Amino acid sequence: MTFPTDRPATWFVTGTSRGLGLELVEQLLERGDNVVATTRSTDRLLQALDADTTRLLALAVDLRDEAAVAEAVRKATERFGGLDVVVNNAGYGYLAAVEETTDRDVREMLDLQVVGVWNVLRATLPILREQRGGHVVNVSSVLGLTSVPGWGLYCAGKYALEGLTEALAGEVAQFGVKVTIVEPGYFRTDFLTTDSLALPGDTTAAYPEIREMVENHLKLQGNQPGDPVRGAQLMIERVVSGEGPLRQILGSDSHAYATAKVQALQANLDAAAQTASASDFPA
Ligand SMILES: NC(=O)c1ccc[n+]([C@@H]2O[C@H](COP(=O)([O-])OP(=O)(O)OC[C@H]3O[C@@H](n4cnc5c(N)ncnc54)[C@H](OP(=O)(O)O)[C@@H]3O)[C@@H](O)[C@H]2O)c1
């Protein structure tokens, strides 16, 4: 099944009261598609939306709760009669040194970024698989490919998301279900504001460069190169066309960081080319 053109498509989007998620919902409603938008606050979403909401089903969902996610998907199919596209977008940044990151901080991040996505996939994949078509879009980050000091927990979540998504793409292609990993660079959303960004309760004096990095990132707010309107538009175009590789790189900064990572990885592989086989059993 290709993207429907003879009827409105139905999209299930998570994390929609701000940023890229909100922009996606607005553009999808403008297209005339059906949108199931999950959020922690339907009030915030409805206040922020500047669109005709006739085709919107706004649902307050705790993505960490498997039963709540399954119920949201049930309501979505009841209201719109099916599901075509699933966008796992909800996410937040967290800036701290690895040793400053508490057990609770780790669990909260992975609960949303990994367990939550898995909850959505478990509830929606049977529908896409049985109808032999659909599209899953997992919003990662260029920090799902490359990691930098102070971003360890966020990167751990996004790397995990990328790992499960690569596997998923290989599993569901046979059912006509497409999969895209979106890798934005810095986008001018609420991501770097203290409304979204999480910081550790306690820090040590051992990492002044991480405190400086945090200050610099808070100052970056409003100057990020990525435009969420264009970003959301490109994400929608990718799904509608059904064309393109697994990874959708959004932003010149994302492209540069990803290229540097690939080059470093290639240099590492080249350095190991003669020695990697030393741990094999002798022929
Ligand atoms: N902006 C960037 O620079 C950037 C770069 C790379 C990747 N990304 C990724 O892009 C996605 C969208 O981020 P954004 O830039 O649009 O940021 P944003 O403006 O802060 O919006 C984030 C959205 O995620 C949801 N969210 C945040 N924390 C959550 C939590 N603890 N539990 C459940 N939902 C939560 C929020 O949904 P509700 O409040 O409606 O529940 C919100 O609408 C995220 O996955 C982010 O990691 C962003």
C-alpha cells in the first residue's frame, strides 16, 4: 500500500503541544488529513493550535503506560477507521556528565525514548502489518549517530531508538511498511528552553566545561539554524512520497556532524583492518 491519495490519511503523532510535533499537527490538518495527537496536556495543545480541528483527535496519553497507549490507538482506529502513519516524536534533552546522571534520570529518559516508543509500536504495528502498508517515523537526532560530552543520557536514548528502528525496518519491509529515522540538528523549537530541557539535581565541580556547554546551549535558544516549519514540511513530504533512504537528515549542522562521525568510524575501521581477525579461531 502506498500513501493514500483517494482519502485523508490518518496520522498518529506523539509529543504534540510544542515544537516539531505541534508543527506537524498544524500542517497535517491543513493538508486535510486526520490526526491523532498525543500529549501530556490537551489544553496546551488546543491553545497552541492554529488550525481547523475537525479532523483532530487530541488525547492525553502517558506514553510510558502500555495500556494507556493501547487505549489511545483503539480510540484512534475507532474514530478514523484505521491508521496510516505513526510518528514517534516526543522527546526531551538532558544535559549532565555521565557520573552526575542519576538512576531516576536514566529510567525517565529511557522510559519515554525507548519503552514509550516500543509501547506505540506494539500497539500500532499489527494494524499496519495486517493492512500491508503504512509508515513509521521515529524522530531521533544527529545525536542518535554521534555522542558528545554532557549529552550521554540523551544520546543513549537516541542510539537505542536508532538500533531498534534499524531492526524494525528490516522486519516490516516484507509487509509493505516503510520506516524512517529522522535526524534533526539544532531546531528552533522549545527543545533548548528550561521548559523542555532537563538538568541534573546535583552537579560536581569536576566538569566546568559541561556547565559552560549548558550555558552556551541555553543562549543558543532562538538562534538554532533549523526551521521547524520547513522540518515538518520535509518530514511530511518524505512520508507522502514514500521515497528516500532510512535516515532523513534535517539540517546542515546535522549533515556535518554525521559526516564527521562516519569519517572517524572509517578511520577506526581502517586502523583495525589488519588486527580485527586476531581474535578469530585459527582457520
Ligand atoms: N529541536 C532540536 O534541536 C532537536 C534536535 C534533534 C532532535 N530533536 C528531537 O525532536 C523531537 C521533538 O522535539 P522538539 O524540538 O519539538 O522539542 P520541544 O519543542 O521541546 O517539544 C518536545 C515535545 O515532546 C514532548 N515531551 C517532552 N518531554 C516529554 C516527556 N517527559 N514525556 C512525554 N512527552 C514529552 C512534548 O509533548 P507534550 O508536552 O505535548 O506532552 C513536546 O511537545 C524530540 O524527540 C527531540 O529529541 C530535536
